[in-house]
Amino acid sequence: MSDSEDYEYEYDESDQDDGGDDNDNDNDNDNDNDNDEFEYTDDEEGNAEEGEVALENAYYNAKGMRDAGEYQEAAETFESVVTMDVAGNKKQAGVEDDEDDCDDAMDVSDHGGAKPPLKYHGMWSYKAIKQLVKLHLRSVDGARVMKDYDRMLRVASSPDAAISPNAVEKGVNGMLERVSSLINCNSASPSPVVEGGPNDPCVLARNIYDTTLRVFHPSTGISPNERLWFKTNLKYGQLLYEMNETAKLQIVIRDLLQSSGQSVDFLEWSGGGSGIDAMGSSGNSGGTHVMEIAALQIQLYSRLKDTKKLRQVFQRAMSVRGGIPHPRTLALIQELGGKMHMSQRNFVEASQSFFQAFKSYDEAGDRARLRCLKYLVMASMLDASSINPFDSHEARAHRDDPEIVAMTNLVQAFHNDDIRGFERILRKNEGRLMDDEFVREHVGDLLRTIRTQVIMRSIGPYTRIRLTRIAKDLNDIPVEDVESLLVSLILDGKLEGRIDQVSGVLVKLSQPSEKGDASKNTTNKFAAGTRNIASIMHLTSALDKLTIAISNTGSKGSIEQVRVM
């Protein structure tokens, strides 16, 4: 978000909302007073309005300095806004400036344990401190960021500030996104950053999240907010996954499961249907929470390459009933499930999972839908499916997207058994395709699949064919690669033949197709029938000769004469 956009956002929503509340209070005061007291009320409201105008002018002057690049002057002016606001609120409360010093504008000391909310800070104090946090994040000043962020949360927790829960949640989420972007974008600070020091973006992010979770903890926080605490923990888990801190991620998942009323190993349980029904019985929010936690856990086991637990959690997540998770959560689960199926070479199941992930990302308006569409196309080709993934109306709309055109052309070449075109497209789009690690892992399998198809087509009409001829049909690959492909086909039972390595010839023994098998069975049955008929005819002939012999000898015959015959 640009600075100008940030200014617009805060003025339109936070500023106007809070201003509206003040106007409502002023109107109530006007209605409660008579005309006789108009002069007195005008003086009171005049002083209040003057203070409010002064705070507003100082606040927006500071933002103007920030936009002009005068960061030091802006920071000093924002601090003056806090000081003015606290002084005015103390005056209205009848408190002297030297009283209650522990709760003044500069109270950032550690009181031992949980820090209490700050008193006498109003809406302008909250906004000014929030801008100070942003300024310090811009310069990656870890110590000042933590000091003012802690102060911002304590002001937000104070009833005196009267900050609405929605405004607090927006402010917190904005800070969490900013600090996460320091890691995701690898932003460089103006001064050298010591790894592990307070200005290290990873350390700063952990400190920000830990402070937020401590303040809003449902049972021990100074401002309990279960919804915000749960969402912050989910974001923290995602950040830990991106930082590859799997040990801490497991702790976060454990806390999330326990907060949802589930056992730590709930998602890994492989019991029967009764447990699955119980999972959905906690209502929509419970089922939604379980799905969101499952998305984190599936990412964890995918990173750890623990296929067994990954499969258990995936199946468990797919059995959730009653939850209404965000489409992006469903898409993430299905995408990782598809990758799991691909690793097990279950290409049909992988295609189904990738298609569901593609549709969910598309529903969420996430560009990751194109990534899943690539994976869907790849799984379809590895399955040697005759169905073109782009025939579906959901995918057809993206077939001409610049990121997808290469996969569209690959599918066309694959279905046409055009090995030369297939390899040409791979070379031409090597950067775009090979940048994806998952696609890069399976390019070898894709080449092997299409080469197998071309071999079966090339050797179809022949009983003997030279390996050099097959190599030529496969775009002049080495003969050794041809032998490897043929051996795999023979071992898989797709080809019945032998390789004469001396002569460099493939000798086919029979056709492996269903038609060939049926013909072979028919031939075998015919041969057996022929043998049976010949035996019967031979027996009949022997009986005829015996009958003639007995007739000729008559009564003169003897057994010995018959034997001679």
C-alpha cells in the first residue's frame, strides 16, 4: 500500500468514524441544555473544539512532513500530538500533569509482567502512535518499533481511548502485514543489520507477533480478544512456515488446536466415522477453525516430507463437516493434497485435487489459480489421459493467459505425439516453466511419458525394428536412452519382445494390445479344437478296421488272426 493510499484509508474510515462519535456527543450536549445556558455551553464546547482542531491540524501536518520525506520532524510532531492529547484529557478529568505520571504519554517502562492499559490517551494518541510505528518500520529500527507498538496496543486496550474493536483489528493486521513484508520482500535497512539483533527482520517479526498474542490472549491478556488472537496465531504460523521454523510452528499448531477444544493429535487421528462426525458437530466456526489449522499442519508435514501424517491430515480435513473456510484455505489444502498424490504417482487423484484447488483459488480471485492450472495440466499428461484439461469451461477462460500459453501448447503437442514440438516448447519456455520447482521435478517424467507414447506408435506395424530408427523418431536421442525406455515397457508388460543388443534390433514377440490378446486366445482355442477332432477321427478309423477284420474271418477267425490284423 502506498503512503497516499494509507492516508486515504485512515482518513476515510478511522478518522471519520471517530469524528462522527464526537459529533454525536456534541449534539447530545446541545439537546440537554436550555437557551439560558447557551453562552456557557458555547464556551465549553469552544474550548473542546479548539483542542480537537489543534490535534487534528498537528496530526495532518505531521503526515504532510512524512509524505515530504521529513521523517525526523514528522516523528517529533506525532509525539507532540500524543503529549497534547494526554494533557487535554488530564485537564478534562481534573488531573494535574504531575499526577499519575506512570500513565503519561511517555510511559513505556516495564512494570514487571503484563503492562496495564495507558490512561488519558484518546483517539488522536492512538493514530499518532500508529504512525510512529510505521515510521520506525520504514527505517527498520527494532527498538523504537517495539517501544511504540507496545504503547499502541496499550492505548488500544484503554477504555479512555474508546477505539472500536474493528479499528483495533484493522490497525493490528496492518502492522502484522507490514512486518511480514520485511521478510517476504527482503527489504534492506539503511544501516547494516546484525543477524539475530533487534533490527533483524525475523527477530522483529517474532517480537511483534509475541507482543500481539500476549496482549490479546483470551485468558491472560490485558485486552482479551479470542477472535483476534486466533487470527494472529494463524498468521504467525504462516510466517514461521515461510521462515522454515518448524519447531515453533508445531507449538503454534498445538496452541491453536487446544484453543479450538481439540486434542493435539486430533488431525492425525485415523479412527472411524464417529470422530469425523464429532468434528463437524462443533458448529460452523469449529469446523472452519479445524480447516484453517489443517492447512497449516499440511504445510508443515509437506515441508518435513512426512507423507504418512500428511495423508492422515489431508483425509481428516476433507472429512470436516459444517465448516465454511475461506476458499483460499480450501485451495491450499487441495493443492498440497495434489502434490502428495503426485509423489505417490496417483495421477488421477492428483488431477482431481488440482482441479478443485484451481476452482477455489479462482473463486478467491487469487493468481495462484494459474499455478494450480499448470499442475493440473501436468498431472493429466502424466496420466496419459486423452481428456484435455482446457475443455472444461473453468479452465478454458485462462488458456490464452501468457503464463498458461506454454502449457496449452504442451498439451496440444502431447496429444498429437509431436515429440519435436513438445521439446521445442520446453526449450523456448524454459525460464517460465523451470522457475517452478514442482514443475521442474516432473519435466523428466513428462518427457518419458510422451517418448513412451511415440515408441508404441512407431513400432506398431513392425515385428523387427532397429533401435536407431526408434531413436530418430524420438528426436535423435541416444540409443542407450531408447534401450532404457524399451526395457521399462517390457518389464511393465506393455511390450512383449526382446532386444538384440548385438544387432541393435527390437524383436517383438506378440502384440500387447487387447485386440492382440483376444486374437491369441482365439488361435489357442482353435488349435485345441483341431487336435480333439483329429483324435476322434483316428479312433473312428481304428474301430472301422477292427469291424472289417471281424466280418472277414467269420467263424474261422481266431483271436490270433485278429491280432495279426
